[in-house]
Amino acid sequence: MWGHKHIVWDLRPDVNILSGMNGAGKSTILNLCVDQLDRIEAGQEANSPDNGVNFVFSPEGAECVSYDVIRSIDRPLMNSNLLEKMSDRNVKSELDWQLYKLQRRYLDYQVNIGNRTISMLTSGDPARMAQAAQEAMPKARFMDYVDELFHDTGKKIVRDSNEIVFDQFGTRLLPYSLSSGEKQLLVVLLTALVQDNQPGVLLMDEPEISLHVEWQQQLLRRVRSMNPNVQVIMTTHSPAVIMDGWMDAVVDVADITVE
């Protein structure tokens, strides 16, 4: 229930795209869902009436879900307390802040991959030992994607760095030096990578805002390639996002609303 509207949205397990005219409530619906997921993560009831949002989780009996939220507007950071605590003064915008947090998760992801690989190689089990080489493939695929997408500007990920760093014609670049569109794309792909192929939900509010059309067309395919187990829930105004086979995943706000 939202205002005087009752909204029922039956979600697909792979991709869900919410469309609608400006002011129809796309971002509001997504934000209410995120707010309720935050409440659940904080230990509150799954279906609290406080903000009128009720979830039905799968499988039956589940009471929570792992989730990530990506916001695409690159506004300056306004939280003075947060700025004072920052150890990296290059972080100046909301996309920078998302990248900063993802860098930390990326380090943890690499440690987990390394530990799993060592465990497989030392297990003595030929089948597990043969699988060890597969552990590094998602990271390599992520780097290949980014290099391919950033090729026209000469940027390449430095592959021997533990953090995300770029080389551009011999000059090292931190991700905070990228354009808003490049940061946005990096945030989306890096989030999908560090989910480590685990089931979960990725909520995105108009993730295509700063992306040119070719990147918009590839966005969902790339995300699903990085983590085929993630359930995407997103809003968009762009026809290009759905052109790569996602027309059936689109739902208009009006189609799930009862006055």
C-alpha cells in the first residue's frame, strides 16, 4: 500500500524493470522496498506495516534476502561527519562513496577466492583440484569487460593491483578520476562481481542515466554474466536498456496499481 494506491508486483527471478512516466512513482516504490529491506536487515519484522510494504520471500519460510542497492546520481557528498571520517580525500561524490565501499568488498572477495583456491588445490580430490582454476574466471571476466568497454579512451585495469586502478597511456588513475558514466558502469559491474555468484537482489534506480546507448544496451547482459544468480529489480526511462532481450521483463507502474 502506497498512499491511496495498492501495488502488487509479482517479480521474476531474473530481471524486473519498472517503467512509467515521470512522477508515476517508480523511484518511490524502489525506495520503499529498500527501506523495508533495511528494516529487516536491522532485525525488524519482515512485514511491518510502518511503510506499507510487504514481501513474500522465496523459498517458503525465508524471512530475509541478501541485497545491494545502486544509486546513479553523482551528487557531491553533503554529510560532513562522513567526509571527516574518510581516509581517502579523493572521495567527493556519492558515486565515489559507492566505489570506496566496493573497493573494500573487492579486497575481501579476492581473499575469499584465494582461500577457496588453496583449499581446492590442497584437498587431494582430483575433481576439486581441477575446479580450482575456475575460481579466478569471474574476476578475469570482469576485467575483460571493463577493458573492452573503456577501450575507446585508452583505459585499462591494472591487473596486478589488489585495488581497482587504471592505466591510461602510462598514467595511473584511481576510479574516482573517471567520468560519471564510467564510475556508474564500474559500480554496477563491480557490485555484481563481489556478490561472488551468490543468490541475492540487486536494486538499481535508473542505472543508465550517464551511460551512452551502447553501454545501456549491454548493461543487463553484463550484470547477468557476472552473477547469473542475482535477481535484478530496477527502474528506467530508457528503451535501450530493454533492447537486448528484456522486453518481457518490463512492467509499467500503472499495470501493477489499483486505486
